[in-house]
Amino acid sequence: LCMPFQAARQEFFWSGNLIGSLSQGMLRPIVHSLLSVRVAQDEQGRVFALLMVVEQVGSLVGVQVFAKRLYNAEWTGWQAGTAFFLAALLGLAGVFWIVITWRTVRYNEDSAESMSSDSDESSESS
């Protein structure tokens, strides 16, 4: 996978693990704060419990699929990066989903504002 950077492959491996480990400590508070703003106060417990279940199931399935099906220590070249490529694809799909959701929410808010301003103008003219 690091064919162009064979000399620095150990540094890439350990720095990637360090960055991943540090970012996990930041991810959970950010997700919880975003959810607490978007979910009604009386439903937050249910949403956080569901989030924990989904995280645990995702971890279990991810480990089973990536470690047992998509990794073989004897693979070389591009085939050795199969698990990474799939994980990167899933990460990109998540980013696209977030962007599309954000744009949809933003579009709906903008259209609602324009509709309310149009109705305000029509009520003033009558």
C-alpha cells in the first residue's frame, strides 16, 4: 500500500494509529453535542442508547469483515490494501451523506424563509 514510500512505512503506520486514537476522543463529544441540539430533551436518552447500540454492532461487524474476510498477510501490492480501500470508500460515502443532508436541510430552510417572506409581502399589500 505504501509502495512509493517504502522507507517511511513504519512511520506512516504509527502516525496513522496515533492520529486515529487521538481523534476518537474528540469524535464522541462532538457527536453528542450535535445530537443534543437536534433532538428534543425527552428523547435524548433513547437516541444516545440507539447510538451506542449502532456503534457496538458496527464495531463487531467491522472487525469480523475487515479482519477475517478482507485481510490476508500473504497478499502483496494493491491487493494488500483491500480493507483500507473499502474503509476509505465507506468514509467517503459518510462524508457525501453528511454533505447531501446538510445541503438538503439548508435548501429547505432557505425555501421556507422565502415562502414566509412572500406571504408577509402579500399580506402587507392587501
